[in-house]
Amino acid sequence: MDRTPGVHANKHCEEGYGMGNLKVTMTDTAGKVHEITDVAEGQSLMEIGRAHGVAGIFGDCGGGCACATCHVYIGEGWGEKVGQPDDIEFAMLDMVSDVARENSRLGCQVRMSPELDGISVTVAPTAA
Ligand code: FES
């Protein structure tokens, strides 16, 4: 990946927004596609979605893996790089099993890295 020195995120700005150059494509619950290109390493998909007003991403628990209001479907071809949920996340996804799929993850538990540059995700509908 082409990276320009001085532009990429470092440990001091992981919490900030608009300071990185990683890309994420998020399709929200209204079907709108958000091409987000200023993502810093370390930001979670939930934080990114909230910061960009992506419909359907709420993050009610603040990223504590306790609400599932950041539920996303990982785009085809990205599952292996993203990895599998741990036991706690899996249990939370089980609470929304009516809308959970094999490629479900909680957005707050997936943090951006150069390996995930260009990832696409779709926001899951709210559980019944
Ligand atoms: S923000 Fe609550 S589980 Fe992700």
C-alpha cells in the first residue's frame, strides 16, 4: 500500500477522526453507500460509522460489546482478514440471532488496520 510519510495515523491520533487515509465503504440501513476515506488505524467500525452519520450505527454502549447496536455484515472476501468474534461478542450476536449471519460482527470490536484498508461492510437491520 502506498503511504505518504507524515500523513498516516500514529499512536497519538488513533482516537481522532479525519487523520488517517484508510478507506471503508459502509452501506447503511437505508441502502446509502458511504465511501469514507479518512480513517485512522485503530478506529473501530462503530466509531467510524457514528462519526460519519451512517444510519443504523448507534453504538449505545460506547463500544463495550453490550448492546449490538453496531452490528454489521462484513463484505465478501474480508471475513478472513477481520477474523472471528470472541466468546463475549458471539454471545451478544446470539442476542440478535434473528438478523445475525455468518459474516456478522459487532462494529465496535473491529478496529481498522492497514490490512483492512478498503473493507466494505453493510449495517445490519435492527433486531426485532
Ligand atoms: S457499541 Fe455496543 S456492542 Fe458495539
